[in-house]
Amino acid sequence: MFPETGCLCKGKITGRRRVSEEIAERVRQSFVRSPQKSTVRASRELGIPQKTLWNVLRRRLHFKPYRLQLLQHLTPDDYARRFDFCTRMQQNMEYGDV
């Protein structure tokens, strides 16, 4: 530092380094190929910190985690009841009863 600036002070830090487009594209390709992959496993495969990978997925690529939640068990009778409800609602809307 001294020969360049004549001072032993640290230079100004310009800020956080951005993730390159090439790394973002590698992350995108990795999750397009296998969307079920965990971020921990992908970070190991790509050699990127897990937090950085997560930020690229969320902020730059706008990928959101989708978690399927089964709330109720459907029985065969439920489909007929749902169809009846829809036809009744459709009839009510035609006649203006809603």
C-alpha cells in the first residue's frame, strides 16, 4: 500500500461485491434441471455460499419455494358434492339470487 499511495491506511471499500451474471445463470440452470434440489446441496455442487445462492434465487431470479400442504383428505363423495355446489351457484348467478 505504501509504495502506491504513500500511506499505510486501508483504501476505501466500495461496497458489497455483486454476484456475476455467469454465477446467476449457473444457479438458474441448476434449479431448472432439478427443481426439487435443496439450497444446501446446490451450494455444495456450485461452490457458492448457501446464503448467496438463496439471495440469487430470491432476489435476482425471483424463484420462490413451493411447499405442498395437504390440509384435508378427499373422499369419493366429495367430488359429487363439489359438482352439485358449483351447479347450484351457477344457477343462482343466472337468476340473480346471489
